[in-house]
Amino acid sequence: MTARAQEPAGADPARPIETPEGLASRFEDGRPGVAYIKPKVLFLKTEALYDAPVPLSIHLPSSGIGSISLLEAACLTALVRIVRPRRIFEFGTFLGYSTSLFLANSGPGCQVVSVDLGDVTESLAGAAGYSDAELRSDDRKNDDHLRLTQARMGPLYLRDLAEDDRARLTLLHQDSRTLDIKGLGLEGAVDFVFVDGGHDLETIASDTERARRMLGGSGVIVWHDFNSGIHGEVTRYMTGESQKDVILSVPGSMLAVGLYGEARETALNAAFRPG
Ligand SMILES: C[S@@+](CC[C@H](N)C(=O)[O-])C[C@H]1O[C@@H](n2cnc3c(N)ncnc32)[C@H](O)[C@@H]1O
């Protein structure tokens, strides 16, 4: 038997898992690792959940540095439609693009909480002078540029929210590494977390630890910037995570997805299969 034949399904991004059944058996296999899946696996599961065609609500992402791509937006919103969360927490509001997707694709009872640093204009003013080449090659400079852009522009994608959506959104302004999860009533009270804040190892580890406490054992964590050409520490961290559990990723995207507890069972449940 060759080494490749012994690999779990989806280990090679060039041969992603193509069906919901393939995904279910990947979890039955039980071995940890990154499992690459085609986006249609998520879309099939979403369709199977609803009687009518599923309206994903997505507007075009900015082509500038710092947000997510259209493929990532489609996968992220499909996941929200599958999980039907009661509370979503986001690390890294930036201009509010992904936050706006969460609001537009979750139910009217779903609370959305997002954290970003707020005003860092004075401390990071120097980041305004970085060249495009620097931003595309230097992890730290890229992060400081995002922090400054967020402080200068604010959450512009959230400007025209309907009143109902505004009422279920909470924007926190602080360093995520100092968040008091318990004090905020978020411990075990969140079922969908998007980790897309600072990209250094210390921040990812801290945000992930808080994300786990928010889930309390059941729910979904989506990390952004896995396999990024710039933010290598996210890839390093996620490689460590994938040695403990199955982490899903869609080739061509920088999303990494962890399904935990009941949410994993629900997502793999037969009721979610087409037919
Ligand atoms: C890549 S952007 C988020 C993009 C956004 N999720 C989207 O897709 O539209 C990262 C954001 O994380 C914020 N950030 C970085 N370090 C942070 C920290 N320690 N605490 C809170 N926010 C942080 C930055 O200010 C920046 O706005």
C-alpha cells in the first residue's frame, strides 16, 4: 500500500471531498488532520435543510486588503444557514463586511457580537506610510495597516443597517486578549465564532481559547487566513489544531472550520443530506 492510499480522505487539497457522504465518513474515520472539501459539500448541505432555494445574502467584498473573498463569503454564509446560530461572535470587525453577512444571513433572534480595537490612530500613524509591497510581504506591517484602516474608516459596511439588525448587533471596542468572556455573559452562550482579528500567534491562541469557552463544547469555529501567503502564524497555529481534531478547509479559500459537539452531529446528520 502506498503512503498516499493511507491518507485520510481530503488530506490533499488537489483531491478534496466532493459529497456530504464523503464528509460524514471522513469524521467516522476519526483521524485528526486537515480535510479539504469542495464548496458544493457545504452548499448541498444547506440546500437539503430548506424546502425552497436558499437565498444567501452577499454583497461584493472590497477588493482591498483585509476582508474576505466572494468564495469565502459564500462558504461562511452557507455555514451560518446550516448552523442557524443563536449568537455569533466575531474577532476582527474591520470595516464590518463579514459582520454584515452574519446579520443578513442569520435569523431575527440571532445576536451578533463583534470586537475590534477602536481608535488606534495615534499609536499606529506610521503604518499609513507602508508600501503595497511591504503590506503584501510583512505580516506585522499588514496587521498594523489593518488596525489603522479600521480606526480611520470605521465599520462602513454597517452604516445602513435596518433598525432590527442594528438592535441585535453589539460592537465591542477593546483588545480581544483582554475580553472578559464570563463577565460579558458569553461563556457557553455562543454557537458560531469567526476568528479574524490579530494574526500573530499570541492573539490567535488567545482568541481561540476564548472561542472555545464561548462554545462550551458545541458549535462552530471558523478561522480566517489559514494557508495565507502573508499570515504564516495562522497556518502554523491551525496545523497544530489539526493534529488534535479534524479541521475542514475549502481549497482556494483561507477558511479553516472546526465543528464541535452537538453542532458536529447536527451538521453530519442524515437529515442534512439531499434527497
Ligand atoms: C482581517 S481584519 C477583519 C476582517 C473582517 N472580519 C472582514 O472579513 O470583513 C482584522 C481586524 O482585526 C483587528 N484586530 C487586530 N488585533 C486585534 C486585537 N488584539 N483585538 C481586537 N481586534 C484586533 C484589526 O484592527 C482589524 O480590523
